[in-house]
Amino acid sequence: MSEAFRGEFTQKVDGKARVLIPAAFRRVLEAGDPDSTRKRIVIVYGDERRKFAECYTIAGAQRLESMIRRKPIGSRERRILERNMITLSATVEIDDDGRIVLPPKVREKIGMTASEGGEAVLAGSLDTFQLWKADVYEDDILGAAEADLATLPEDMDILSLLGDLPEV
């Protein structure tokens, strides 16, 4: 079983648009980019409906590319996926201190300017992690959690959503 992006981390973004990748996330990124001496991350900032950028290991980005390639060339689905998941993305190197520089398009996507700095939240979601502006994350995640839980019976244990899946 591979390592997963787990947890949420609030990190300062400095005036040069650098943000520290948490050590736990760096281990997952390193495992997903074993052939490179300078570890990299793929940040997808497409899909304007999302308020965050999605971050992939190199191996994860390659799996995504493989799934997109299975769509028929010229199909509507493939064009949408290519534009939003491939074209509107950036591959960024992690420096020796464990930081990345957020590209301008990524900062624009999450609503953060380089000069203001601020805080970003890196939120794990198993195979990827999301990069949010901190205040937007707090508002969105709390609202989404409340809305999701409101759809469930009050006495329901959320683990029952897994059903009778075999253990891995």
C-alpha cells in the first residue's frame, strides 16, 4: 500500500510566494518521484469551479495522464480533461529547504497575491493534496462538512459509508 497525503497544514506564504511543503507530504512526493534528484510536484489549477489547486506526485500525474489518454482523441471529455488537468497545470521543483514557489497562475487561482503573502492550507486527500488560501479553506471546509453531515441520519456512524468492502 502506498503512502497517502493525510491531514491539514497551515503554512505561511512569504513575499517571494514560497510555501513550505510539510515533511509528511514531502515523503509522499519523494516516493512518487523516485527517479529525480530534485523532487517535483504537479499543481493543477484548471477548473474554475474549484477554489483550490490540486497537487499530484509525478507518478500520480502520470496515472492521471494515462486515464485521460484512454479517452477517444477529439472527444469532448478528453478535450475538457486535457485543458483543465494538463494545460492548466505547472510542474514545480521542491527546493533543498522543502519549499516550492507558487507560480502566478496558481496564486491567481487560489486568490493570493505574491506581495501580500499570507497563509495557505495544504489539505491531504489520499492520492493528492489541495492547496487553498487559508481563509477560503476554513469557510469552505466547514460549510461542506456541515452540509455533508446534514444529509446523513443523526445516529449514523460515518464509517458505515464504506459498506462491506474487503480489507486491503
